[in-house]
Amino acid sequence: MPENPEKRKKGEKDPRGVTKRKILVYIYNNPDGIKLRDIQDFIKKESCIGEHLGIGNHLKYLEGKKYIRNKWDKGFDKFFYPPENTDSVPDLLQDNYIWGPDFKSDDGEIFTKWQNQRLESRLELYHTKFFEQTVRNEIIRRLLSSPPYLDNFKELYHLDLKTAVESEVEKEALKNLYTRAASMSLYLVMHMFVYLPVVEGALHVTQYNAQLLNHAQSEAGENQLLIDEQITKIRKTFENIRGKQDYVWEYQFTSLESFSLAIVFICLNYERQIESQNSDIVTFFQDDAIKKIFLRYIPNPFFFAEVTKFINVQTFFSDLIESHLQSL
């Protein structure tokens, strides 16, 4: 069996956050609780930390941030558990003591590469039992009722986005779709808890008019160049397609479900950039039942064209888009 690349040798020191991540993964995979001495034995083996004080300092930090909790049982054993809810998840996903220092660059391509690498470093944590159960359930709840930035978009574009679900069967189908998507996409998990300017930028671009372009650019902040580059690409692409600049674009968001499905579509396509041969995502978009749900709530095929042009990947709805373009 190959050696764990993050397993250090005696006398070496883990990079910032590695030992804390190992502890989190170990505890998050034991939602029913894990004894303190088992954690100590595990870290001693994985990170060659023999001193209980060193391990205790890591646990103290994680507990102080509410990323974990502990209690004593009747036999005077101290047990550690994942948190009872997702309140601490936003802080956890942005904690530089867990993931390493921030990185800034005026080069959009370099910044995106760093961001993708940082997302990949969270992969093991995302597949723990705590994330697959508690966190994933919260993601599904939010997508069904209150996706991130929904209120901002309703106010900015004067949208009255209400649910379009007409039956429990439709709600269950959406729930299953969101469950599948959340199991595949690091971006989707992040977007539910942490501000990702490239995802919000893509949502604005789907509306495509001067108001949204100005807003997306003004809200880009330190990632201004990255957002500007992406918006310029889609602006040029679609001006060429339509052949005129005064074309009035139909709003894509007509219901709460259309907004949530747009988030899913954007995040999964970003995921393809991290791992271009992700067969699960390909299978997801090739599923006729999935296509039917998207077209039920987002009937305008230009949504798929705009979003996929924005993130520079090939669309799975090309046949639908081409037929619509030919009808213009």
C-alpha cells in the first residue's frame, strides 16, 4: 500500500493546517463519538506527534471554533463529536489555520488555479459522514427554500420568484437531483456557505443586460480582473451570435427552482474544470430525467448557452441550443 503523502516522518513538521484537518476528518467520520485516547493514537501514527500537549492544543483550537465538541461519559472517558448543526461550517471553510494562507493575484488564470487547488484540498473533508449527512441535508434544504443571494437578485432585478413546484412528486424529484449534485460538487458545497464571486458573477451574466454587467463588475472586489475577463468573453460571444447589441434578453429566473437549478448547473460545470473527465457529472447531465427537470423550470435554452460560455466548457444541451439559435 502506498504511503500517505501527508504522513510526516519523525522530526518533520506538517504544513499549516494538515494535522488539524486529519483530526477533523477522523472525528467527522465518527459521528457517534471517538475517544480522546483514540484520537491521540491516530495522530501519533499519522503525524508522529507523541506529545499529548501538542494534540491537545489542536483539539482546543478546533473546539474553541465550534468545529467539534466533547463530553465525558460515565466511565470518565472524554469523547469528541462533530458539531450538532452547520453553524460553524462557513468559518471552517474559510479558516486559514485549517487550509493555509490566502493567495492574491491580478492574474485571473493563476487565481482560479489556486482556488481550484484549495477546493481540492477540502475533498477528504467533504466525504466524511458529517458532511454527507448533516451538511448535505442543509444544502438540500437551502436549495429547496432559500438559495444564497436569492433575495439580492429579487431586489436587484425586481423579480417575484416563488416556488413553481406543483406536487410532492416534483419536490421529491428536485430533492433527488440536489442530492446527486451535492455529492459531486465541491463548488456547490462552498457556494452554500461561502461567497464565491465567480459563481455569483455567472448568475448575474445569465440575466445579461447593462444593469447586471455593471453590478457584477462593481461587486467583484479583489477578484475584479477575473470577473471582468469572464464577462468580456460572454459579451463578445453573444454579440457575435445575435449580430446586434440592442437584443432584449429574456430573464432566465422565473421561479425559486430556476434560481437553484442555475446554481447547480454553474457549480457542476465549474467542477468539470477541476476534473474534466468526471464521469459522474457527465452521466448526470446525460440523464433524460435530469434534462426534463431543468427544462421544466428553465425553459429558455439560452440559459445553458450563456452559463456554459461564461465558464468556458462544452454544454450538454448543445442540440437544444442550436435549434433555438437557428429559429432566431
